[in-house]
Amino acid sequence: MKASFVTASVSRDAGGLYYSVRNLAWHLADKPGVVLDVHGLDDLHAQLDEASWDPVRPTIHRRRGLSALGYAPTMADALIHGGYDLLHTHGIWQWPSAAVHAWHKSTKRPYLIAPRGMLDRWAIDRAKWKKWLVSRWYEAAHLRDAACLHALCAPEAESIRAYGLKNPVCVIPNGVEVPEENAETLKTEKLTLERNMLLFLGRLHPKKGLVNALRAWHTYLRSTIRDPRSSDWTFVIAGWDQGGHDAELKRLCTELGLAYADIPAGEFLGETSLSPHTPLGTSGRAQRSRPTASVIFTGPAFGAQKDLLLRRASAFILPSFSEGLPMSVLEAWAFRLPVLMTDHCNLPEGFLSDAALRIGTDAASIAEGMRLLLQSPIHDLRSLGTNGRALVERQFTWPMVAAQMKLVYEWLLGGGREPSTVQH
């Protein structure tokens, strides 16, 4: 079969979608009998990240007009003349949806849609009137005529039904690359920094809940001021800014009296003699003086830098209001990190497997979760991390995910029985 992924971005600008869509493409293209292409739109890092898709090579289409819409007049024609048996849309509300639907009307062939959390109630309520217009224009038809909808988890399947869609739904999660490890790595990787690190890794966007996380961090530090364990931890926020949220978070730190530092990820990881909580100087840059900051902003971290942050972290937090199925939590578990997360992360397996502690989205609940986690005995933290690693190996490896997806493709093309992942 010849198939293609269609998505708005093929670069790091897509956040977790960049990694999840790219890795699924790699593992599907590795399956016998599958030829896979990728079509996406240009953005700030598209040309830079194009080579990272090898051996799959994306076709990048130039945007015209409003960047937020992603109008790309060449995309539909390229799909129609691409000889594809099947398309798989990743993400909605932008022009690729219209291009895929135009391909379907021209070829009468099937396509899947992975909304990637974009039909969750929280997401729908953001920029609601714009989404209403786009829905009337092309998105409603795109969703209605899909042969199958791809949910990353059971809660996302419920959101799809709540939106009113009746299409078949396959529930297939994201996967994760499980890092190799040995006894020496496990013994030393957490010992490279002077203090324990509570890590957030992802887009700096309001939906991630970092405003309340910082309020919670302030509450936690104040409540444990006489407890020596409270000075053993630093809150590290690693991620790329979206819409100026980075500046909002730093203003909040100032308002709360939280000492913070800007230390780029490369410097933070490359100079282990520099404490990860060096105070700000007048220029806003980290100064090499006695450590006092309890919050570190590292900016974006990709590739080897991201892996090294996960290796050196002691725990992970995702206080999100809305997710599809977050790659960052799966990656944290793959690196044996205990996790604090909300129900909106759509990974109930983490709670059932004792790999994560549940927090709400409000500051008080997050602060209580921080207290429970950060004051836990080390053997309890290790147990949470071990359970997370086992969960990933059991349910979330990419070869397993790709095999499930291939069965759905074959079924849609009339070459196999309905897979057990499909719901009606």
C-alpha cells in the first residue's frame, strides 16, 4: 500500500506532534508492504528539521495568506496526483484538512483523522468562533467523511463521540523510544547535578498549566521553609515559547518572589560545575555566584539535549488542562522518572500502575502533589519510575503501535478483518 501522513507542521514547531508523527512514520515505513510519504506546511524550522525525517522525506508546502490558517494551494494537487491508497491526517483546524477532503472527493479513497486532542472540550473552547468558521468552511466535511478517526486514548474517543461524530474510531496510543540503559547508567545518571530536578518539558502554552504550577511551587516552598528537604529541589522548565507565555511565567515568578534564572539548555547541561539554580543578574542572565534560584528556564531542548535533561531529572510534572496523549510523560517513564500529572493527560494507566501521582489543575492540588512526591523516600520514587518504565515497555513501544496502525490501514483498504482497536 502507498499511504501518506498529512499534517500542518513537520518541524519542532508542532511540539509533541513532531516527535509522535515522525516516529510513527518511521516505524510504519519499516513495515513490509508499506510505502509512506509525508506532506506538511512550511514554518520557522521546517527546512532545518526536514532531514530529521530520514529515511522518510516530507514534502513541504508553502503557506499563502494568513499563516494561522495554513493555506497551501499546492497541497491538494500533490495529494491527488500522488497515487496514494490512503491518507492519515494528523491534527485539524488548518488547511491540510481541506486538502485531504479534496483528495477524497477526487479519488474516492479512504482517509483517517487523528485529531490529536484538538476535539477535547478545553481545546474547542479556545478561539471558538474561528473554529466555528473553519468548521463551516471545510472541517465539518473533513471529519464527517473520514473512514475512521484515530484516538490516542479512550478519553479522546469519548471526546470524539461528545463532539457528535459517528465514524468508526480506532484507539491506538502514541509510542516512545525506550532508551538503552545499563547498571552503571542507572547508578550515576541522577548524580550529575547538585540538587534534585523537578522537570517540565514541552511547549510553554497556557494549556500546560504552568501558571498554577508556579503558584503551587511557591506554596510548597513556603510550607516547607523549615524542612531541609525543600531546598533539595529545583523546578526546571524546559520548552519553547508560544505566544509570549514564557514572559508571562517569568513575570509571575517576580510577582510571587520566586528567584528564577535563564540558563540555556546547552549551558545548563554542559557545565555541571554550575549549579542549576544560579541567581539572575541585572541583565536577566545567570551569574556565577552563590545559588539561590528555585526555578530555572532553559529554553527549548531537542534531541540529545532533551534526552540528557530526562536522564538528569529526578521527577517530572505535567499539570495540563488538555492533552491528546502526551509524549513527554511517556518519555519521562521511559527514563524511569516518577510523574505528577492531571487526569487531562489521558494516561489513566499511569495511576493504575503506580507510575504517577494524580494532581488537579488548581494550585492547591498541585502543591499537595509536589509535597507528596518531593518528600517521598528515595525508594518510593524509584519504585514509581520503575513502574513507569515497565508500563512503557508493556504498552507504548513504537513497533507495537505501528503494527496496530498497519492492521487498521489494511482493514480500511479491504484487506483484513476489523482490528480489535476499532470501536463503533
